[in-house]
Amino acid sequence: MNGKTDEKLTGLILARGGSKEIPLKNLALVGGKPLLVRAITAMKDFGRFESIWVSTDNSEIESCAIQEGVQVYRRSEANAKDCSKSIDAVHEFLNYKQDVRILCLVQCTSPFLQSRFLNQGCDLILRGYDSVFSGSRDKKFRWKVCNMDEGKSTEPINLAANNRLRRQDREGEIVENGMFYFTRRKLLEEGVFQGGRIGYVEIPAELSLEVDTKLDLIIAQQIHQHFI
């Protein structure tokens, strides 16, 4: 399925300017392009958004977004702090843009977002899912965190210790990677990104990197140089 749909899809990127470890992280370069531009390009290539928005408190990010031909919402200072929650920034945007019915929140610090991933998520929403998120499959064995200074013992979460399946025999679990979330407005107004009938788009692990630290940025640049 391609092209615009009858259900209005709005694309939104939250891109504040106050990142600490990597100043203006959302404008950091991967493959010679700012992370913000990479995300906007994938969203444009997707081609099914009624409109694409960047919510920011920063003039440089605003200028970059405008140069890429998308709309800008100037976020309040209250929702642009280190401790601010994404859902609160989304609520602020929804209060401004009342005609949003389905929102796709895109994380521009996921440098390997592709339009085909967005298409898969959109198709699920239009098939009746209420929310769809991106994630990658993980087959690691998981154990509970415990305080061993107090003599506590850990416990398995997703395995039977007396029946350890081989990795290739395990179905695994889907771990959110933050790349995008399609959500119907009603759920967002209830304060959640996932609810109702929930679907997911499985992203290859090698494309699921999130740039949060300087090391992440170096890894992303190397992946792009050698594998993309």
C-alpha cells in the first residue's frame, strides 16, 4: 500500500537542543548528514504523512527543519528539560494541533530509520491496530537484578535453568528500540504510546542503534561507512 490514506497520519520528531554528552546531538553527522535530516528524509520517502513536524526549543534545529521543508512547533521550556517526558511534549503538540488522529513519533537519534519500516508500521495501523512500535529481536537469557550485598539471590526471567534452549531454538523477545511509535490520538491523550491492540515492526539488530553517547555516534558513523 502506498500513497496517502484516508486516515490522517501526522509525523512528529521531538528534537530539543539541550543534550549534554553530545551538544546539539540531533544535528550530529552520520554519513555527512545531520541525524535530523536523515530522519526527515526517511519520513518524506515514506510519503504517507499528511504533515511532518519538528518540535524543538532550539533555533539551529528549527532552521535545519525549515530548510528541509517541514513544519516547526516551538516547544515550551517546561517540556524541553533533561527531565521532561516525551509524552508531555506530545500532549503539548496535540493541544496545538487538534486535527491529529494518528501520530507517528519518530526518534531522529535512530540513524538507520528507513521508509520501508514506516510502511510496515503504517500498514498495521490501517489494518486496525491501535498502536505499533519498532523493536529488535533479542534471544539473551535474562535474570532479575538483586542486591547481593544483602545476600539476595537472583532468579531467571525468561528461562528454565534446568532446560536451557539453544539460541537458535529460542523465539526470543522484542525489545523496543525507540525508532518510531504509531499511536491513535485517544491512547496518547490517556498518556500512553502503546495500548489497545498493539503491533510491532521488527528492525534488524544492526540497524537498531540509538545515538545517545559519543561512542554510539562513532559506531553509527562506522556502520554507515562500512555496511550501509
